[in-house]
Amino acid sequence: MDTKIAEKIKKLLALSESGNPHEAELALLKAQELLAKHKLSLKEVKEFTIVNSDIKENVTHVTFTKAKWKANLARLIADNFGCYLYCMTYRTHAITFFGREEDITVCNIVLEYAIDCITTAAKRLQYRYRTYGYSTKGLENDYALGFIKGLGQKFEEQKEANQAWGLVLVKDQEVTDAFNAKKFTGCVNTGTQYQGRADAYERGVIDGQRFSVSDRIAQGGSDEPLVLDSGDLT
């Protein structure tokens, strides 16, 4: 049995027990699709023991200087998919995930997907603001902060609703020990100031709560961003 396929199906099965009906349904459908495609039974997957992969660090292509919300988003994702987060700095700060190889893969997929969603929705909002002659200063930042808030709430609801979320949440002890053994030479200030764009922030909270990772975990990533409904300005 292909280990990576088994890992994807197990993660999707965990998400299928989510307290969020839409997330649960989508995850279960994707799990069933993979089972059929690879001619596997549910029993085979559930009994399959995943051998722990190597612990690695992965310097992503996601960088930031002023857009500190990217680090806050990445930290939330890392915490909910078994990894740690830090930054590699040379002129800009590069998001770096530390953990098991398969968990890093999921973190990368979800982070890139979430950033695509945020930037796409923020651009739509900015276009609407310009159309009405409004300033767009701070809009992306506040929308992103709202999105992170909403996504965090969604993760908390999933944890409260079922125990299976622990499968995609918990950092194993070896990862924790390896991270604690690392020596860091400095720290990056990722504090992000709210700019007062309440409408953008509130829209971001709603979109963050609606964000679904099941499809991207099953696909292993895609170039097409999800277009979220950025709401009306009225």
C-alpha cells in the first residue's frame, strides 16, 4: 500500500468526523474517492500502520517583510497540523515548517491555499472600495487578521466536537524533542496591528470559518485558488 495515499486517507477520515457538517461531508467524499481510485478497503487503511517519516525543516517559498499576518497564519496552521514554525531571515523572512515530512507537506498545501484565498478576496474588496472612492489602506491586513481569527475558531470547534481531530493536530514527542534541541540566534517580531477596517475584518472572520482544507489535502495542492465571497460594501 502506498504510504502517502494511506496518510492522506487517514487524515481525511479524521476530518470526516469533524463537527463542521460541510467539512465532514467533503472530507468523507474525498476519502471515498481515493479508496475507490486506489482499490483499497476502509479496513485496510484503518489497519495500516504509518511508519514515522523523518523529521525535517522546510523553508517555504512564502516570505514577508511588512505582511506579518502571513507568519500568524502559518503558526496557526503549524499548530493544527503537527508542526512547529520559525523564520529563516536574509533580507526577507521565509516561513519555515519543522516536523514530520508528511505533516510539513500538508502545512505547505494549506498555507499556500489560505494565502491564495486571502489575497484573492482582499483584491476583490480593494476593487470594490476603489470603485466607491474609498481608501484601501490596511484592508488586506485587517481582512487577513479576521480570516485567521475565523480559521482559529473553526479549528477549536473541530477539537471540541470530536477526538479524531487529534490525528491531524498532535505533535509527537520526537518532533517536540528535536525542536527543543534546536538553537536559534534571534527572533522575528510578528506582531500585527489592526488598522481599524472593521468591515474587512468581519468579512475575513466569516471566510476563515468557511475555509475547507479537505479538498487540497486530497489533491496534494493545486494552482487554482478558491474564490471566496467577499461580501457587499453596503
